Amino acid sequence: MIVCVAVVGHQNNPLYIQSFTDADDSLKLRHIVHCSLDVVDERVNNPKKSGPTLNETFLGLLYPTENYKVYGYLTNTKVKFILVTTDLDVKDADVRNFFRRFHAAYVDAISNPFHEPGKKITSKTFAERVSTIVKSFGMSSTR
Amino acid sequence: MVDPANTPLGRMLLEEITPVVMVLRTPLVEEACLKNGLTLVQMLKPFCVFNNIDVPVRTASDQPYRLQKFGLRLFYELDIRQPNLEVAKERLKQVINQAADKDLSELCSDLPQIDNALSISESEVLPSWFQFFNKELVHSVSFSDHEAFDHPVACLVVVSSKDDQPINRFVDLFNTKKLPSLLTNGAMDPKILKHYLLVHDKQDGPLEKATKILTEMRSTFGSDCQLLCINSSQDGVVEHQDYPWVLYKFEDLPSQPLRCFLNVEDFNEIKDLMQDLSTKHIIPYMEQKIRLLNQQVAATRKGFRNQIKNLWWRKGKDDVVDSPSGPTYTFNSIESQIRVLGDYAFMLRDYELALSNYRLISTDYKLDKAWKRYAGVQEMMGLAYFMSDQSRKDAEYCMENAFTTYLKVAPSSQQNATRCGLWWVEMLKARHQYKEAATVYFRVCTEEPLYSAVMLEQASYCYLLSRPPMLHKYGFHLVLSGDRYKKSDQVKHAIRTYRGAMSVYTGTTWSHIKDHVHFHIGQWYALLGLYDLAANHVMEVLACGHQSKKTQELFLRDFLQIVQKTGKTFEVSELQLPEINISSLRVIFEDHRTYASSAAASVKERIWVSLEEEMIPNLSTARTNWLELQSKLIPKKYKESNVCVAGEAVRVDIELKNPLQIPLPLSSVSLLCELSAVSDEMKSDASSSLVEIQDGESTSLIHRDVNFESSLFSLSDVDFSLAGGEKIVVQLTVTPRVEGILQIVGVKWKLSGSVVGFHKFDTNPMKKISRNRIQKAKHPHCDNLKFVVVKSVPKLEGVIHPLPKRAYTGDLRHLVLELKNKSEFAVKNLKMKISHPRFLNLGKRESLNLEFPACLEKKSSDQSAEHANLNDVSHALFLFPEDTIIHGETPLLWPLWFRAAVPGNISLYITIYYEMSDISSTMRFRTLRMHYNLQVLPSLDVSFLISPCPSRLQEFLVRMDVVNKTSSESFQIHQLSSVGNQWEISLLQPLIRGKSSTSEDEKSSHPRLQGTHLRLGTQGNNGPCFDIASSPLADFHLSERLYQEVLNKGDTNPVDFILISRPLKNDINPEVSEPPRLFSHHACHCSTATTSPISWLVDGPRTLYHNFSASFCEINLSMTICNTSHHVDYKSIPVESVSPFIWSGSSSTRVHLDPMSRTEIPLQVCVFSPGTYDLSSYVLHWNLLLSNDQENRDRSSSGTCQGYPYYLTVLQSD
């Protein structure tokens, strides 16, 4: 199950962060997202490691903690998507697929002429779309 | 790559993994040593480390090598056992507590900056007590039976020369049951190297006795005996410059200078003794043992055959007990011996030998499932790899293996795992693999929150030190660590870590995390009683609009509690609750411009300026006038400032917003002002002035309360509560009482009755721009919040009552303007101007008390004198009579007429100009500006249609259409009047349709509003007619005329109508007695003209008898043509005849018609048989003769008119 998704701007400022748990652990998830940015930076700044996948936006597993797995995704505008999941065996393809759909939703959200770049995403439509994507991710991974 | 021995880990290992010497001593020895404040071990310890021992060593190989650094660890027999866990824990806790107390001063300093943390070196980043803590943690697992390097290599037996029977004492000491369990339970060989030492205290007597005992000892125990003389200083206390014990931080060492009886000779003697012990006894003993064991191992385990045998033998032991500690090995088992061999080799720096033996034994232990021993060996292998600077991978692999195995075995090995982890971390750090080190620290964390806290904190510093620094993780681990510190009640440490974390989060937008950190730091400071600091931190989180309502409440409540605990009025600059919207700042002040209401003040300045243009004598001269006066009063630099009048309030509007979802009670919201009064004597130079400043300081607050009355200015206080998310514009005033310079500094408020917040209005240029943007339009001279206060001058206050907020179109009302002057000085020369004269008109003073609408009714005796002067209505400037002077208590009342002219939202602007009768005052004149908004609803829509009457010349049919556009109101049409003497209106029939026949009179050169009236409406409700020629109606009519003239221009003979109606009595609410109301609708310039400039009339008989048998019938007709235009016209009238009758006479006539003239043309028609004929078959052609400059674009210059139908009936006569 996906517990948290986040959009982080290119100055590491949070643009959108949403947790999908019932428990009151949003602070913890925020910490996890914030802390995983280090790994994103590291992957971005070490092109050697990502040599063959130079244009790859998917950053893969960032950070396995005790209970969570954190995946990352970097758009061309250096906006980061972070996914925190409790599933310990996740297929990479699933995650990639998730990020692709998430990216599309994000692009649609910021294409809104009333959206200010670099400001938090407040669109309700975006939030709804994200929650559908998150739900469908759970579906496909259980199959 | 540095030498592994010089890394922190290397140094630690050289210090920690050294031969252990067990010390047995008699109480008298201890007593002698304690004279110096030191125990025996403490006394010897500084001399147990040899940095340049330079001993040749030969272990298993034949090649000797030289050992430079060496050391011994001395322990009493009682200490050689596994430390009690509880005691160890207590010791560690103490270490942490001590560290916490030391750091207290730092906690109060400013927050650390992340840049600083990055720039300083490792040793500065890490708190020094970490090393100490780690060492203590490592020591807590010493003397385990599965490791041989903690097993004593030698035994130092010490007896004092004062003891009775010293020889026997030596024997007794070793034979007592007090020996450590390691020796007794078979874990190690009880036969260890013994060294006998006789201690002689020189203060107790001469040396002879001791030497005698020594010889006795030598004969009994052999050559391993020595004599040590101490306390040889004769003259008591000796102060040593280089006191060797200072370097050793014994935790139980008294800090006072010791009474030391040891002199340099003693030092040298001890030094020699220890060096002798290690070089001549311990090292050779170890060498020998290594060689011996090596031979044994080689015999039993080396070689292919032995290996096979061993493997087979071990396989056979299937029934091995799978206990956590595995099988027990006694000291003479081959496994223990290999381990001892390895450890000895390690201690003598023969890492190759050690490694090979460890490797050998580790497989055995693995097969035996002796996991703890296996892990221990793996650990040593890792260290050996590291020290010999061999394969890094292997070293790390071994460490990891050891670590996981320890963890796997049992909770009892947790401590070992910790030690292993710490060594592993050091190994990684030595190779600058900080990131990996951090993860190891993270893994070292146990359930014990205190240790985990320390480990996590160390992990966080590793992230900071890694290149590039991983700041996010640094912060995260600090927060985790802080939480654990808090759990174990280490509040100071918790604060320290959170403060470190804060340096990461400041400046970012991760507000939830920031709030969490700030809030907890604040809470913890409060626990420590540092309420000021606590309040500062909690304050940071107050404006947390993004948090949930519950959290907001919690934050605010805690903040208020903390503030309460500080026990004083807490004053905060830039308090974030509520938010001040600085761009909403508006200053409203009155110089020569005064405002009747706040609505008037918010009107744009240019509207007023354009309205007052003609009224104010000359703005520039006036201004220089009073500026000149000002310059006498005030220094030049204030010339640019605004002007306000003493005793009159300056108002500041500012928007406050509650960012939270919970209500905020605010009280005492007021302005912060400074007023420097200019005393009368100082007018000329104003160099010294009395300054009163009311800023946020508590002293001045008290001052204000005490002599409020004598204060130089007074402020208004506002108390209110802001609901969640609410925005309120507060109006704050300051009223200066004396002349001087007034500066508005900021705004101040009290939150929840306990916290005083203030916000200074920044006057830096950037802010100024934003403020100017708003204010420039309003007050062109308003640049700052500085005011020159001038002497009090009279001020008029005005109000119009009862001006309705909404009215129906045409509503005519009688209002009263009331002007008051509260000062004792009179004002004169009043002028008034109204922006919409169509709506509002000044009446005559006499009509003030007249009854409405009776005053409008037509009097029987028509006085022409009352007719309004038509000339002065065109512009709406009204001059009050010269003798109008307002002063004192008596207000001036003046009648006003109001008429809602057109539907829509109307803004009425009224300014009243007045001059001071007091010439000496700084202002010569002032204006009072009044502004009213009203909504006019559509009521009756009246339209007129005028068409020429075909039957009569110069009479017209008028059709009036009245549509009621309201939904609820009913109107009764009362009267329709035509304006002017030129027209007369009458009813066509007593029907709804009205016919007006007008006759044109000679033009009157002076148009007067007289006319004819037509009473309409039901017969029963007949009131008197209203006089349209009297003041209000006539005035409004002229205004309407002026206005409507613009719309339809150029009619030759327009007619104006006034329809007067009254609202029908309200049937629903008959009780409500409304004053009688009138509605007047004015339709001006109704065109009487048709498309052609001519009108004509054919006149003649309609029916006649004729005898056709005699002749055809000839009928004479006449046509009257009238030129209605003002222009010179030329008309040709061709008349064409069509059967069955013929036009006789001239078939075509040309006539020239002068303007406004008529002519008559005779016509004749011939009819041949009886019947009815339509004589319309004629056409009129007309041509306009345009005179020199009169270009008439509206009309064509020529045209054709078809004839009117004219029916002629001719009957056969007998």
C-alpha cells in the first residue's frame, strides 16, 4: 500500500505531500520524504552511477527503511516525485507505471494558467486524480 | 592512506588490546600509595604505556621484528570479571549527564548555522564526550570468556615491606579464593607468569629491612622479584610541573592538587620497573608461549591430513548442544589455544599470524555452532585485516558478519554487538566512508533509548561529515536522536540535537517539520525553566495556518502558558498573530480638507479636486500662504510632511488577519506614536523640543496610564475577537493635543490578554512604494507617516437628513442640511457645490419649515416673483448669503430638494467651502466633503409620441405611454403639465389617451416656466395641481432640460412635459403612515417636428350636390402650406391629376416660403360623375434653401411628400 506521495520542487521545497494512512503519522512521513532527498541529490550528482540511464527519470529504490520503501522520480525540470510504500516486494515496473501516470497528472495540474510555478499545488482535481492513481497502484500490486 | 595504527581505531586498538596484568596486593601497599591520593594501579598506570620501547620480538617466524609501541593494562583481581550490566549502565548515564551539564551554556546561545557546521572540522563537530562514551561502552563487555586478549597474561604480586611475614603474604595472596573466575573456571590457564614486587615506603623506615626481605624473596621465588621504593620525598609535599597523572583522566581522581610524596627518583624507579616488567618478562613470556602454541597447532591442525581429520571429527559431533553460547571450551582444548595464540600474536602486532589462526578457528567454531565465539573471532579477523591494511572488503565483511552473528545469538550479546559496531564504525570512518558509518551507527541502535540516542546523534554527524554532506539525513537523525534523548529524560541533550536539526530546516518550506522542531524545543526549554527561550521558539510556530485546528489550539495554549510562566508582560516585535497586512495601511487625516464621513474620505482625491476647482480661491496661492505660515512654526525639513490639526484625530486603517482556524481575542489594539511638541518660545528655531515617545517599552506604558490626561496625544483602543480566518480592518486613531511633529511608528496589540505584540511600519523605500501606490492617488503629498501638527482651527461638521439610501425614480423629497461648528471661532463665506444638480438642489431658506408637498401646490394668486431665476442653475455652485456665519452651538439648517432623476447607483459628492473668520489661524479656509451613495430604482417609464394632427394645422396628437416598472409599488398619476406658454395641453377625450392641441403663440423672448396643467386620474381623488413653475420643480426641470438637451438636439419646436404622480396608498400596511410623496417625471424636448420641414392642409367642402347632367362639377379647394423649419425654404408643389377626376387650374405650382411663414394656394378639381373621391393624388416636392453657414446634416435638403387622403363626396342634385 502506498502510504505517501510527494512532489518536491527543484529547491527541495515541498509542493505537494499527501499521506494515505489512517494513523497520525504524517509528520513521520514528511521526515522520511525530506530525508530521502539526500539520496535523490546523490543520484543526480553522480552521473557515473546512472551512466547508461542518463535520460532515465525513474530513480529507483532510494531508501529502504525498516517499514517502508521509498522510490524516487525526477522530471526534466528537476522536480522530484517521492513515493513511500509499505509493500516490501514491489515490482519496478509497477512503480514506473505509477510514476508515469503521476507525472501526467502533475503536468496537467501545473499547466493550469492559475498555478504559480514554485508554489504549492492546491488543485483539488490533482488531489483526486492522485488518490485514484494511488488506489489503482494497490490493486495492481496485489494481483 | 594513513598508517592504520595512527587512525583513531588503530590508536584505540593499541590501547585496548594489550596484555592484561593482574595486580594482587596487600592492604598495606594500598595504604602507602594512598598517601599520594592514588591507588597502586593508578600510580603505576602512567608508566604502563611505552611509546618507544624498541624491543626485538620473534614470534612464529624466524625473522625478528622490533616493537616500538607497547602497553600494559593493570587491573586488580576484583576487577577482572565481566562488569555488572546495571553498574555499567549507571556509569554511562553519568557520562551523559555530565556532558549535558557542561553544554548548558551553549543551549542558551543563538541557533547554530548550518554553514558553520559544514565549515568546521570533524573534531569540532563531534562533542568530545562521544569518544569517552564509546570507550565506556566498549569496556562494558571486557573480560568475556570467549576472548583471550582480556585474559591476564601476567600477575603482579605486591607486598609491603611493613607486612608481617612478607614471604607468606606473597603465597597467601595468590592462593586466596578471590581470584577471578576466569582463572578458576577453566576458561584460561591458571598457570600464569608471576612477578613479585616488594613496595617500600621510605617514610616508614630505612631501606635495610626491605633489602633483607628482597633477598629472602629471591631465595624463595627465584629471580622474578623486585623492590620498589616510594614516597622518598623527605620534606613533604612536592609540586610537580609535569605531573604524569594529569594526562589520565581517572573519573574518580580528586581534582585538587595531590599531596605527593613521590619525587623524581620514585618516578624513574617506577618507570624502570614497568619497562623491565614488559621487556624482560611479559614480552618474552608471550613470545615463548606463541612459539609453543604454534608448534602444537601445527602438529594437530596444520597440514592436509589434520584438516581432514578435524573435519571428520567435527562432523561426527552431531549431537552438539545448540545452546547460544555453544559448547564450552576449556583452556587446554585446541580451540582455546588457537584463540590464545591469535590474540597473543595480535597483541605483539604479528597480524599475519593472528589472522591465520583466527581463520583456522573460525571455521571450527562455525561447525560447532559456537556462535558467540565465532562472532568474536570474526571481529578480531576484521580488526586484524584493518591493522595489517589488507583487503578492505574482507575487513568489512568480517565486521558485518561478526555484528550480525552477535545480534543473532542472543540478547546477551547485544553489548558485544555494540562494541563490534563501534569498531566497525571507526574502521569506516578511518577510510572516510562516513555514509556507511552512519548506517552502521543506525544499526547499533538498540531498544535502550539512551544508547540509541547517542548512536543516532553520532550517525547524524557522520552524515554531516560525508562528502558531499547529506544534510537532510543529518537533520532527520538529529530529530530521531532528540526524541530518544527526551524519552530517557535527557532534556538538555534533546534540545541540543533539535537545535542542530533546526539549522537544517530554517529557510526551507517544510513547515510541518519546522513547527514540530520549534515547538518541541520550546516545550523542553520550558521544562528546564528557561521560559524566555521557550517562548521565543514556540512563537515561531504560532502562525501555523497549515496545521490542523487541534494543533493550532495546542500551540497557542502552550505559548500562552509559557508566557504566563515567564511572569512578566511578554513583548514581541513582529508577533505573527494576527497577521498585519501592511499593504492595506491607509492613513486618513484632515488638513484643509475635512470629511463628513469615512466614506467621503475614501473617495479619490481627483474627484474632489475637480469638484472644488472653481470654489477654492486658488490652490497654489492658498497653499503657499499657509506654508509660509508653517515655515515660521516648523523646521524646514518637515515641509514635506503632512499637516494635521491639533485636537483632530488622524485615522489609520489597517487590515488584521487571523491565519488560524481558532478565534483570537485581541485587546488594546492601538497605534504607536511619537510626538515632539514644539513649545511656543521655540518656534523660531525649534532646536530643543520635548519628545514623548510611546513605544512598546513597559515603562512608557505605565507612564501613559498615569498621566493620560496630560499626555501630548491620545490614542484609541480597540478590543475585538478575530474568528478563524477572519480579516478585519481596524480603524485606529491618534489625536494630537499640541502642536509639533507627530510620527506614527507602528501598531500594538495584546493577544489573549497576556502577550503584547507590536509591528512597526517600515519606512524603508520598498515599502514606501507599495504604500504610495495606494495613497498617491488620494493624497499627493503623503509620503510618510509624519505629520506637522498645527494649531487648532474651526471645523465644520455636516450631515444631510434624511437622505434615503434607495429611492424610486422621480421621487421628490425635502431634505435638510445641517452644518455644525464646534469651535468658538466662526466661519464665513460659505460656498457649496453639488456634483449632481439633477439629484440635489438647494432650496430657499424660507422653505425650510414648509410643509411638503403642500408647498408645491399651485396658489390661486400666481406670483411671478417666485419664479426661479433660470440663469444660476446651470452650474451647481451655490453661494450662501453673505451673512451666513456659523459658530458656537447653533447649527445652520438649510433646506435641500432631492429628486431621484435616473435609475442606477448614484454617488453624490458635496463640498462646502468655508473661511475662517479668525485671520491669524494657520489655515485660511477649509472644505467639508460629503459623500452619499444611493440606489435609484426604476419606477414609471414615461414616453411621449407626438404626431401632427391631420385635421388641423399646428395641432398635435400626444400619446403618453406610462409603464410601471416596479414589482410592488402602485402609482397614481396626478398631473401632466406642459411647460411654457407656447403650448397648451388638453384632453382629447375623457379617456386615458390624451390629446393635446397646442396653438403656437408669438415667441416670448424670456422663457418662463409657465404652462398648462392637465389633471389626470380618478375623479374622486382630486387634489390641487402642483405648481411646476415654483422653485424645486422648476429647478429640477431646468436641470433635466440641460441634461436632455444633449440627447436630442436641434428640434425646432420642442415641448416639455412634466408628469406628476403619487404612490397609491399602501393597502398592505395602512398603519404605516408615510409622509406624502411625490414623483415627477420630466420629458423634455419632445419633438413636434416630422421628417419634412413642411406641413400643409387642404381645405374645402367635403360633401356637395351637383347636377351632372348640366355640366361637370368644378370644386375650389385651398391648400395652406406652412414652413415649420427655421430655414429659408423653397418649395415646389407639382400637382398631378389622375382619373376619374382632374385637377384643374395650374397643374404645378412653385412657392417660396420664408421661414415660419405660411401661404395659401388655390386648388381646383373637376369631377364628372357623382361619387366619393380621394383627393390624395398629389405630391409635394420641397427643397431646402441652405443659407450661407447653416449646414443641416440631420435632414435632407430636399424631399417629396405624398398627399393626405381627402375624401370628397359629390352627389347628384335634382
